[in-house]
Amino acid sequence: MKTTMKKDIVTILAVTSAAFLMALNNKTFVSTGGLYPGGITGLTILIQRIAANLAGISLPFSIVNILLNAFPVYIGFRFIGKRFTAYSCLMILLNSIFTDLIPDHIITEDVLLISIFGGIINGLSISLCLNCGATSGGTDFISIYLSEKSNMDSFNIILGFNSAIICTAGLLFGWDKALYSIIFQYASTAVIHMLYKKFQQSTFFIVTNKPDEICKAIYAASQHGATVLEGEGSYEHCERNVIYSVVSAAQTKKVIHAVKAVDPQAFINEVKTQKLSGRFYFPRER
């Protein structure tokens, strides 16, 4: 009970921090550079600018953002997990309120710097959410749902949606800001790929004299199985067992620690998995 409460408090604090960081980024780098972050946030900003420039109407960020997130939130509650979606709703709500409350502020007018550092901050805020069991909302819900169904890298799915936003913005308001937005989104995606690894995999080749114990340790640490291969050491010409296993990249440190606890002399080779086909276990969000 205490552990669950502590985890909930940490998650709420992380989500609040991520929401404030994203809102601050929107009202400094994004607004100064006239960029489009991508996802529902980018679509919200695009709708705001269309309404302001073409109709002279000032739309609140919070109302548009919450309305656009309604269907993705339904997907989250229906198919992903209620706790995960509830925390994500908190992120959406806080981000919307903070964005309306924080005034615009210019840090730099260099659009290239804005694109790079704004993208990094955006990626940090999204990664903070994802790693604590929430999301920034919008297309993240859809991409995570499709990733769990098809084992695809979730952030590749967002590319098409973001491309449509950038093309629309380019046609309406000029291609320079749209092209800078690509740099922003590339920097953001690179940070997310570096910090959030649930949908990436690593392959382990482990040479050991305790194959059964190692296999049990891998399963206990990651819920993934392993295959025992028979081999021979080329130097001593003695029998060796090689354990082959594929785990989530986010679990690699835990797996290595578990293997070393069983056999401190084990030889471990970790290889980044480029592509995976077949059944692979992903823990469901709650």
C-alpha cells in the first residue's frame, strides 16, 4: 500500500513537472519561432494560428487541446490502461492550463537554436511522462496502441500525422517555419528514442556454465524466455553453453544484474536488435 502510494506521488510530481516544462517550452521557444511541435499540441497551435490569422479569432489553447484529445483519451481508457490514461489526462489538463497562464517570453530569436533546443526540451518532457507511466496525450495514445498490437516502433507511426501538420502549416504560413519544425521534431524524437526504450529490443548472448539458472534469472527479471545453445570454447576446447535471449532495451540493466548475481563469471554480449518478427511480450499499461 505504501509502495503504491509512493509511486503515485512520484508519478503525479513527474507529470506536473513535464506539463509545466512542455507549456514553458510552448510559450518561449515554440511561440517565438512560430514552430509546430507535432502531435495534438502541434495541431492545436496550427488551429489557433489559422483562427487568428484567417478569422481574427483568439482561441484558448486549453479548450482546443482538450477537445482534440477526447478521442485519443477514449482509446487509452478502452485499450491501453485506465491508470495510464488517468495520469495522461492529468498531463493534458495541466499542460493546457499552464500554456494559457504562462505569458509569451523571448529567450532567443535565432530560429535554428529555437528548433534544436526547443525540440530537446519537448523530447525531455515527453520522455519524463512516458517513463513514469503516462503520456503527453494525443497521437501517443494511438501510436502506443498500434505498437502493442503490431510490435512496431511507436514513434514511427506519428511521422505521417506530423508530416500532414507541417505540410498544412507550410501551405498556409510559409515553408521556412514548417522546415524548421522538422528540425524541432527530429531533435525531439532523437531525445525520446534515447530516453524511452520500451519498444526497442536488445539481444543477449551469454556464455555460462549455469544455463538453467541463467534462464530462470532472465525470465524473473524481464518476463522473457531464452534459448540454450551448445558450444565449445576455442581456447580451452571445453564445452560451453550460450544463452540467447531478446528483451526490452529498458530491461537490459536489470537483466545483466540478475545474470551476474547468478554467475559472476558469465560472459555477456548485448547487441541492439534492429528488427524483430514474431511474438514478443510487452507488459500492458495499467
